[in-house]
Amino acid sequence: MAVNLLLGLQWGDEGKGKIVDVLTKDYDIIARFQGGPNAGHTLIFDGQKHVLHTIPSGIFHDKAINVVGNGVVIDPVIFNKELDNLSNYNIDFKSKLLISRKAHLILPTHRLLDAASETSKGKAKIGSTLKGIGPTYMDKTGRNGMRIGDLELENWKVKYNTLTAKHIRMIDFYEVEIEYDLKELEAEFFKAIETLKELTFIDSEEYLNNAIKNGKTILAEGAQGSLLDIDFGTYPFVTSSNTTAAGACTGLGVAPNKIGDVFGIFKAYTTRVGSGPFPTELFDEAGATMSKVGHEFGATTGRPRRCGWLDLVALKYAVQVNGVTQLMMMKGDVLSGFDTLKVCTSYNYKGTEVNHLPYNIEEHNVTPIYTEIKCWKEDLTKMTSEEQLPKELNDYIKFIEDFVEVPVKIVSVGPDRKQTILR
């Protein structure tokens, strides 16, 4: 039995939470493998909107066990708020939500370090969500971090105090004004730790490999997007974890030969939050329309997302790096009514036309080369079957499939769970 993966192919915000929610009925276990509360996975059903940051998106289904894997970084305070937000749904968190002992903890001073580092960069800031993600992963790779399993040790506060003292010295090094009350932050943090300790901690790699042996179906849920991968994204404007398929192996402890299908999610256009290069970004009425109709604001930060035409060069790159076997296209309904759509099919890179994603895609190096495609006028949001989709949309999908050489199996025509068409 294989582990299927679901991940984003752009700069995040593709709609992964919705699709995980849609697919969960076919799986026994949903396992989140990287990232932290910088993620914002939005689910809409029964007229209610839910935004999850750390908890896997299968939590609303009775059948599924949800696992927070070792590759995730956890802020106990934000995690506790997520649990509170789900308190009306009668979820047995003790049995339905399992946390890897090897997952790292985000301390209050990690968030302060994040703010100090970003402030010190001035105009060169990377657009951090200021959730402490980067500093936590730095401590992880520097072999200084605290993990969930440490909370089971009697002297865990000694380790906490040592790490916090180090962070304070680092904050002072930045020589920027960061106002904070550490005692107040710690009071909230220690209270949340006690709630966290009521949940079930597991050796997740053992749990998941036993589940595979016993024929359980597993869907690995990624956060952010492939173009934010620490190795293969638009560095340094990236996140601090491996958001690509390889990250599922290291973030869950499953071997590469246990990976089955790789589901890649992309929007029918492109968005980006924060700083960094974006070749197809629009600053005209078309971009404003995408933003308005698509409600393009970050689920975690509330920041407006930058919008642009679909970049097939970047999409094909992400498909290749991840070994994607099936595509899922989101927000096709947002483009309804445009006369024509532009799709980036190559770049002018320093005067030469290229068909791959080069090392540096800053605007002074790269100009997108577009192909124009006729758009559809119909409102897609009430459509329920493939047969109802307009010819122009099917032509658009076929153009994408032919370019990236992977089939589009799901088309989302609205934010609700029910607005999902299988092909």
C-alpha cells in the first residue's frame, strides 16, 4: 500500500485544504509533513468557513486519523487556538489527532527573532509571516531545537530556558527596536503547552510504516507551494522547509518507494504573497479583477496576494521536481468573463528564449512570452459535471495538459466542498 501526496505547485495558496477535505473520505490517515502555522488551509462546507494552520485538513471527517508529522514546526499557542475553534464539532482529539514526538516547537522567542531579523533587512525583507518558522528551522538544523518529545522529560524547562537565553542574545545582536513582554508571552505559551500535553504523542515514523504494512490508506498533506521550497524555490524568497515531494519522505519517515500518486494543485492563474520575483505579475485591471473576484487575501496574514497570468514554465518545473501524476486546477471560475487569457509558455532570459525555470527570474533577467487563449463567459459555480464545462475551458485545460504532460483530474469551480468536478 502506497502513500499518496498532495502538494501545491505555485507559491502556495493553491487550495490544498479544500482538496484534502474532498479526498479524505478515501483515506484512513491524513498526515501533514512540513511547514507550520504560516500555512492557512481554508475549508468551506455547510455554509461555514474554517481556516486550519497546523491541524491536517481531514480533521472534520469521522473516519480519518490526522497526524502532524516530524517535519512540521508547532506553535502551541496557535495550535491551542485551533483546537478552541473546533470545540463545537465534538472531535475526539485524543484519538483523532496524533503528534510526532520529533516535530519541533516554536518558542515565543522564535517569533521575536523572526520579527527582529525581518526588521533588520529593511527594503530587502523576504515577506516573512513573522510566525517564527525560519528561526525554528534554523535551530532544528543547528541541533539546538526543542521537540514535542522533550515535553515528556522532567527537565524540559531547563532546555527551554537555555534556548530562550540564546535567543535574547541574538535579538540584541540585530540592534532593532522590538517591543515585547516575555513574561506575558511565556504565560500564554506554558498554558498552551499543558493543553498540548493532553493530546497523543507518537513515534510517527513507526506508526505510519506500520499503517502501510497493515493496508491503511494514507494521504500526505503539504503546506505552502513548490516555488517556496527551500532548495527549489525562488530563493531567498522562500519558506524554510522542503515543500516538494521529497519533503514528505523526510517529514514523515516514509521511504521513496512507498510513495504512490503525487497530486499537484495549481490555480488557473498565479498568485504570490510577500516579496520575491513574479514574472507574470499584473498591475492592470486584469490583475485587479483576479484579486477581487478570487478574494485573494492570505488566509494566515490577511495580506493581499499579488496576481498574474498562469506561468506554465514554472508549473512544468514544479511538475518535474515533484513527479506529479495528477493535476487539480483551482479557481477556474475566477477567470469567467475575460475576453482572452494569456499563458506564459517561455521566457526571454537575458535576450535568449528559454523553456525552463532559470536560476534567477528577477524582472531584470526575465520577461514572460505569452500565448493567448480564448476565455469562457459562463458562470462555472453552479456546474456539477464535466459535461457542463464550456468548450473554451476544456480547451484551456487541454493546452495545460499538453504543455506539462500530466492530466488534470479535478476542476474546482468554487470554494465550497461541493463545487468540485472530477474528470
